[in-house]
Amino acid sequence: MNPRVVGANLFVKLMSVYREKTAMFFTLAFPIILILVFGTIFMSQDNVAFHLCVQDLDRTDSSTQSIKTLESSGKFKITRVDPAINAIQYVRDNKVNLVLVIPKGFERALLQRIVLGDADASVTITYIYDPSSSSVSTKMQILDAVFAGINQQMSGKPPVIRSVEKSILTKKYRFIEYFIPGIIAMAVMTLSLFGTVNLNTELRQKGIIRKLSTTPITRTEWILSDILYQFILAVISTIAMLLVSYAVFNVKLHLDAWLPAFILLDVFAFVGIGMILTRFVKEAQSAAAAANAISFPIMFLSGSFFPIELMPGFLQKFAKTLPLFYVNEGLRASMIFEDNMAALRYSSVIGVFAAVVFVLGIMATKWEEG
């Protein structure tokens, strides 16, 4: 073995990486971005304060003091809900995942137990919850622990404060059924973004895009064919995921016209982003790194894998600016909640975004620069 040959070959490889500035940037920046993003998320887990809505139907000193006890635990940021409002509808309309309902007679039951010594006196609080949220069970466990402490202080056997859970959904869904819409949205994003960036960058580097200007095909026709290609792949991928999910996990999801609509919007949005990115990524070798640097933060911050409620406040706001968040929520609204109005709202947002980035992508695609 000749060390000089090894050293010379190593030098050539290092210089080739150095010359590809874009690849070098994304290769170095991507893991740093992940460390900063997820370090911020997980560093805040010990001090996370959940958003909790409380509807006080009793409106007495005892119920008010119980709410203060919840606040003083440091685990909840309390929002009061008007007693006249329907709690189930409030959860649906305001996209919260839990409302704690303190019933009328709360103080009376406590006084009967403490003052009169009535061992049978008790009161039942209700958790109105959205089972599609994976963080709601954690909230209810913390609430149970707080109320268990109150019961222990009163030495109540049986407990004076009981709890009952009430889902906002009439059907019972499992976690896998909430998980699948997010995976569909993520898979379509990945196919569209990586497919566009990798293909366009390779064709540009080989000079094929420049040669297309000498053929009868127009830029619009070429881009439209790419959209249809990505859409067909996305549909095939979605069908495969649904077939496996139905066959293996026996899932029960509502399928209607919203599913292909959101798939199409997802494709348009990320093909548009891919075309814009291709403008700045000149080498095929750096395309994957660039697409990773964009797709991974979007993937993990949009609620595909875990609820955005677990993130710090500024990241929650940032998550709601990401296109995949609206595809996720739109698919869940249509496939689980069967809420056409919510699906329409989410499709409008992602539709506007897709239109803007797609037009920008067309403007960024130039034959002569191929």
C-alpha cells in the first residue's frame, strides 16, 4: 500500500467536496439544524406547561380554589370557558384537546364530606377530550394526580372527587388511525420534494433541460407532466399505505373526495418548493442534502409524529406557518372527524400556499440555464 497514493486520492475527494459549496453547506447545516430544533423541544419538556380549558359550572369559592390549585401545580396554563357554552362544541370549534368541566354542586359535596362527615358524598368532574391528540392522556393523568392529592388531604375513602372521560367523537378510534393521515401527508411531501429536486438537478447538470428549449415541448407542458407524474406516484403510495393499514391493523377511516384533493395540493406545494430549490442547488450530489435540510424540520415540526403542543410557544407558532401542518390537519379533519368545514379551511390555506410557490417555481425554471 502506497500512503502517497492514498493521501493524493483523499486530497482529491476533499477538494471535490470543497468545490461543491451547496453540498458542503447543507451537509454541515442539516445536523446542526436538527440539534438546535430538537434540543429546544426536548430541553423544555421538564418545564412544559399544558394548555387546559376549564368550565366552572359551580362558580363557588371551592371550585375557584380548585382551579387555583391546578394553576399552582405549574403544569397548566388555564383558560376559562363560559359556563353557557357547550363544552363539546367548544373543543371542536377552538381546536383544543381537553376541557375540564366542574359540575354544579361541587362545593356542596365538599362541605357534606368535610363539615357533615358524609362518607358517601362525592362529585364527578368531566374531562371532555379529543382522542386524536396524543398529549391528552398525559393531561388527564396529571389532573388525576392533582385531584388525588386533594382527596388525600380530605382523607376521603371513597374519594370525594371523581372523574369521568367523555370523548368528542361518537366513534372510538385507535392511535394508529390518527397516525396514518400524518404519514400519508409526510410521504407525499417526501416523494414530491425529493423527486423534483433530484430529477431536475440531475437533468440540469447533464444539460438536458437546456436541450429541451430546442424541442416542441413548452416549459408549462414539461412542468405539468412532472406534476402528473408526482401525483400518480403519490396516489399509488397512498393506496399502498391504506391497503396495508386496513389489512394489518383493520383501521376504520372515512375516505372521500378530500383525500385526493389534499394529496394533489400536497404535490403542488412541494413540487413548487422543489423547483425553487433547484434554482439554487446546482449539483446533483447536493440535491439530497438540500432536500433533507428542508423536509426533515417540516416533517417533525408539523405534527406528523407528535403533537405541536409539546413544543415551546415560539415553535408552535412556527409550526402553524408550515404547509405540511395544514395537510396533516386537513386529512385528519376529513378522515377522522368528517368535518367538511374544517377540511375546507385547511385546504384553502394550503391551496393558496401551493399556488404561490408553484408560480414562483415556474418562474425559477429557466430552459436557458439548464
